[in-house]
Amino acid sequence: PKPTSPTLTALGSGKLRVTWAVPSAAPPVEATQAQLTDVGTGKKWLIDLTGALVSSGRTSFAPSRTEVNIHGVQDCVEYAAEICCRNAEGFGEYSMSSDSVANIDAKGQIGGMQLVIHEGASTDVPVMVPQGDGKMKVRWTLPEEAKQTIVKLRRVGNQNWYLCTGGAIAAPASETLATGLEEGIEYEAMVSFFINNRWCCESAISKPACIGELKLPAIPPQPKEPRLYVMDVSQGIMRVRWQYFTCVPPLLGALVRFRAVGARKWLFAHPSSGALIDVSPEKEPELIPYPQSDVNVRGLPLGIRFEACVAFRNKLGTGPFSKESDIGHIGMLAARLLKCTYCFQDFDLQTAEYTRALENFWCPLCRIRHLDPFNAIVEQSGILRHHMFMRPTVSFNLDLPELKAWRKEEQSIFARCIKVNSDITAQVWPTKLIVVINGVEVFRIDPPEEGHVRRDVPKDISAGLRPGMNSVTVTIEDEHPSSYAFAIVRTQPKTAEQIAEDTTACEEEDALARVRMLLKDTWGIKENGHAEDPNAFHGDASAVDTTDATADATADAMAVEAPKEVAEEAPKVTENGTAIIEDDDEEVTCVLSNKLKLRCPLSFERVDIPVRGETCMHLQCFGLAAYLEANLKMRALNNRWTCPVCSNVLKPHDLVVDKFVQKVLAETAADVEEVIIEKDGSYRIVEEEEADTTVKEKAKDTEKVAGEGDEKMTADGQDGLKRKGTEDGIEVPLSKRQRRRQKILEARGELPHHEEAPRDGTAGKA
């Protein structure tokens, strides 16, 4: 029960004594706590076992102790005391305040007058004393002839008065306790008395008093999150309920927004109908008027998770929205299944969204497994814990009884995170994330600085874990928390050599069929758009053709003169079948050339084990060892595993060893850098082809010089194909680019015509 008021006695020179009586209770009282209040300012202190005034500490007295001497109080300051008791069920309410007492300092008296401390207020104005917990004591001086007293109370600034205690207070009472008041708000009071069978005039208004810290005028602060209640399953009705608080100026109402968990757009609840309305940012949503503290949202589907938040408004504006409420749903939750195209298992997206192509969907577990091949997840139980975020904070226990054995095997525990709505296997942290393990912050991810790009990598949390049970708390701050999947995984480091051993191979026959498919269009252009004869291949793919049959056939085909209109629009081709485009004497070579380079674009050395992506659309291969070593040394995890030729994403499981290219490498000398793939599947070494072409070009040049004379000089200078002579009269051979261009012009019959002056502005000499 509530104890009786204690007795406060002045002992002089900064000392007071509080005595009290312990009430009878069941369960019995186990301790007593006393507090002292400055009547003038309303400031409160607890009294510890030594009698000192403190804000916290050892302030509970044994039930056998019923008094304490207080020291360190100020003289000439009025104090009051209250006590409360505790039993097995907890602390009870504080008692009524004691009579106020003050120590009188004789040296501080002015002019020999005696300082008088009187209980109660003056005869004209009541006094208000804050008591805490929404309570305020009002005191007044009761005239001798007064039979009753009326006490009226109001908030400062309001026009209406409210009757305290609900009626008149009979004499000889000279104080009362007003309850249900709001903290941080200033109140004022006035009294009137019933004298000689009539109510006399009201007193002057008291000085304002406030419970707790005074609240200054401002927009409403962030409220607590609301609660969701299912009201009617058949009609899909869910109630959103919230609690108002005190604000200066007073609150006008609330805004309630509602959405399915994971949705990016909020809808606002209508105050009366409960319908969800899509309000544009330019418009103000309709306000739910104060003091209405709930609204029913109607027409909700079954099995969907929902959340809500509220914001309050006063005359100064609308405050921030609260955090999202706990998740609510009507009926049984419906699964949102998508089939993973890697493991072929159904995965429940829960509240996440996936808007990419369904044929590219990998479930988060498969993407987390393939995130870092150099730290491979231990199968089958390598994923220790995974979580699809629905709330900003998630807590769970992680039992690791074999942690010591894992450390001896050089295994590690990593935290990984990906974005669900993506078809790229990349490490992506939320805007902010904090991981606390066993009460200690293990790591945090902070937002990137303005103008900087954050490098997201998995985090090793092995040092923060201990064998046995571990408590883990993950807190994120992001605009869309449900877009992320988080996992704690057990990994085993792997070297480049170990990864290379697991690389699959593409057999020679399949690799050759792929080459024909890739070069089909290139060979079609070479033969003036005619389709390739499917029965044309009869030879051995591995044979090295050193004859001139193919070259002669190519020259004959190119010698056919096309119509002028078609020749201007059709792409030009080189003697080895590469399509080219000319623009101001500049060449652009298409990717699908039938020239195969045997040097690695990463190490610039001859390829050792030729690999490429299984879905790459180019002939060029690169060295497996060079590719793995380059990715191992790359610090930016999300920049790894890109094809050096076409920039496709190539994880180790996407690589294949090309047996056809491997055979070409085995059958050619170490100094051979390029070969040309023919239509029949054979290949030619580039150096042999260039030697044959040079001999033919010299023979043709000699004939033209002898037969045409000075006219040949002009033709020789066409399009910059002039041969420059030395001082001894010996001609310098044309460059590779000039020979290629000359060959095309001869086939088209355009070489004899004069189109432009030589590049150096001089005429060639015969």
C-alpha cells in the first residue's frame, strides 16, 4: 500500500532528518527509498545510505530502518520529503509530501528581522508544487471564515479552466493534489472560497509551474511506433493504434501511412473510411484529428505482411514519422516462390522484390556461395545462418561447438550480404550496418563520404566469436531493408591452383562447332553474302594449309565487280575475311575476326591453358593461371571476375578449357602469335600468309612499273600507298596496312583512279 507522509525535521546548519513508518504489506516490505524536493524549484534528489543527496546509487534502506539524517542542504531553502516502499512485486507509489521545512541562517537575517517560513501560500495567490508522475500539489491560505474551497487549473495559454478534484474542498483543507497532468507543460491555478453562504471573488492566478523539464515550442518529435491489430479476417480489416504525447503548441492530429512490407511506396489512411490513398508529394494528406488515436484500414488481402508508421502535426508543422510497426498480417502467410536457375530449388522471397528476368534468377543462397571463390564455403553446412531482412534489427543465437577445430583447419567465419533484386553476384552492404556479437561491436559499415565510392567486401568475424553459444545482433539503416540478404558462413581458403583443377573442358569437336557458329557471318560477307555450303567441310581440322588454293579462291571472289551502289554500302573485307569500315582512311575491325591470337591479353605471353567464358562470343582465349592470379591480387572484390576480352562476368565455374585452341597451341611453334581460321576448320599461320602475299605483290608491282611508267607513279600514290625510295634507289616494302588496302582496291578496280594526293604531298617515282 501507499505509505503515509514522512516527517521532515530541521536540524540546523544544512542538516535535515526524515522519519517514516513502514506499512504492512503482503509480500512484506523489503526496502524503503526516500527523496527530497526543493519546493521552490521542484528539483528532486534521492537520499543514499549516508544521507547524501544523489541522483542514483545505493538509495534503498533496510525495512528495519525508519529514519535518515540528511546533510549538504542549503539554508533558508524550503524542502519536502516523500518515501516509497519495495517488496517482491516491485516499488510502490511515493507517499504524499511531508510538511515543508527550511533551516534558518541567523547570519543571513536582514535588519534584525526574523525570517518566517510558513506552510501554504499567501492569502491572495495559490502556490503550485510539482510532484512528478503527472501530479501537481496546489496550496493556499484558508481564511478563518471559509467553509469550502474551489481550485481551478489550466495550461498556460488556454482559455478554459478545469475544476480540480471535481468539486469543492471542505475546510480545513488548504492543499490538494492535481493528477493526470502532462510533463513539460506549464500550468497555472486560482482559488475561490465559500464565505458567509456565498462564493467570493476568485484569487489572482498563480505563478506557472511545470512537471519535469519545460518543453519549448517546436514541431512534434518522432513518436513511438504504432501497433497493428486484426479486426475482421473476412473483410480484411486491420486497426492501427498509436499514443499521443504532450507538445507545444498542442497537437492537431496524426498522419498514418501504411504499406506491404518490402514495398517502396507508402499509402496514407483516410481518417473516416480507412481507405488507402496514394498522395503525391505536392499534396498534403488528410489529417486524422486529435484526439482520435486509431484508424481501421479496410480491404487488405490475406497472407501479406503489412507495416505502418505515424507522424504528428501541430501549428508549427508535421514532425518526423515513427519507426515501422511490428509486422501484421491477416490469415496465413502466402509464400512467394521463385525457382533458382542454378540449384533448381524453390526460394521464398518473403518481403523482397525481384524485377529482373526470371531466367537469370539465382537464389540468395547460391549467390552467397559463389561470392568469393578464393574463400569457398565449406559444404554441406557452410552457411551457418542466413536472414532476409524485414526489420531494421535482427537478433539470434549462433551455436559453434566446433569452432576450435575449424580454426586448426584454417577455416574462417565471414559475414556476407547481397542485394536480392539483382542478377549479379556481388557483395553489397546496406547504407549503414552494425554487427554486435556477445555485447561487443565486431564491425560496422558507415555510409560513404560525399563524392566517394565505398568498397564493399565480406567481413571476417572469426575473432569476435567464441566456442559455444554466441548472441548476434545486426542493425541496419537503409531506405529498403528488405532488399538485402545477410549470411554468416564458414569458409576454407583456396589457391589459384586448386581452383584451376576444378575447371571443366570443352571438347575439340564442340569447340570447333562453336567457332563455325561465331564466324558464320564473317565468312558470309567474304563470299558476297552467299550462305556457306554445309557440305563444304571435308578436311582435317588440325591440318595446317600451306597451299595457295584458298587464297586464289578468295582473290577470284573479290575480283567480281559489284554494282557501284552496292559497293558503296556493303562492308569491305580483307583478304583474311575480317569485315572493315572505312572513315577518312581509318579502319575499324569487327570483333568477329577469323584471326585467333595465341598470346594472353593479361600476361602478354603465349597462353598456357586456354580458357574462355562458356557464354562468351569471341575466339580469343586467355591463360587460366594468369586470370586466376590477376583476380587474386585484386583488392576490390566486386571488380573481380570479368572477362579480359568482352568484360562479361566470369566466375571460375563459368570458365571452360577450349580443346580446339589447346590443339592449335600444341601444333604451332612457340614464336607463332596469330593464326587464321579457315571455313573448313583448318588454320594458317599469319607469317606464312604474309610471305606469300609479299612475293605476289612484288611481281605485280614490277609488271605495272614496266608497262605503265609515269601513269603507275600516279596510281601508286593513290590513297597513300606510295612506295618511298632510299638514296640508293632501293624501294622500301609496303607496310602491312598498305598491302591490305592495296589488295582491296585492286579487287574493286579502284586503284587506277586518282582520288586524292599522296599523304606527304609528293609524287611517287618510278
